[in-house]
Amino acid sequence: MSKNDLFGGLGILMKGLSGFMPQDDPDVKLTSAQSEVAELEQQETAIYAQIGRQTLERGRGAFPELESKLQLVQTNLLETQNKLKSAQAEKDMKKAPSMLALARHAATLMQKARSSVRNVVAG
């Protein structure tokens, strides 16, 4: 967990609680300032990312080392996303037999219920 995630999450919590806390409390001021700094850092990072994407769109080759690192990260990301899909499919497949067993059990219960109803109606 990054510092920004921690302060961002804490900031959201503090924003919700700030109405109940004294605004002149040093801890409230500190947490509020930390939250604001984290929020602004996230905005800054997003703008840098946007600049980088636009720079790459205009022409590759200006930053060969970074472009190589980006390509490696993108390859790793694709492989990891495939692992995630595979793990999810495996999990779903493991659930399938238990769902089938549950469906069979429900069918058995329905048959017993129909028999019981027939016996009551007939009897």
C-alpha cells in the first residue's frame, strides 16, 4: 500500500468525520493537510501520465530506455492479467461441481415434496 493510498483513504474517512471534530484541533489540521497533499500528488501524477502518453503518441524513440521499460511492464501486465483470468476460471470450475451437487439435492427435495403432496392429496 502506498503512502498516497493510505492518506487518500484516511482523507476520505476524515472528510466524513470532520464535521464532528473541532476544526482547530492540530490532528484534524494535520490529517486534512496530508489528505490534500495526497490528492494533489495524485492529480500531478495523472497529469504527468497524460503528458507521457501524448509524447509517445507524437513519436517513439525520444526516450528509448523508458520506452523499453514500458514495453516490459506492459508485457508483464498482460501475462499477469491472463494469470488472473485463469485463476478466476479455475475457481469457477471448482465451484461448478458444488453447484451441480446443490442442484441435484434441490431436485431430490422437490421430488420428495411432490410425493408428500400426492400422499396428502390421495390420503
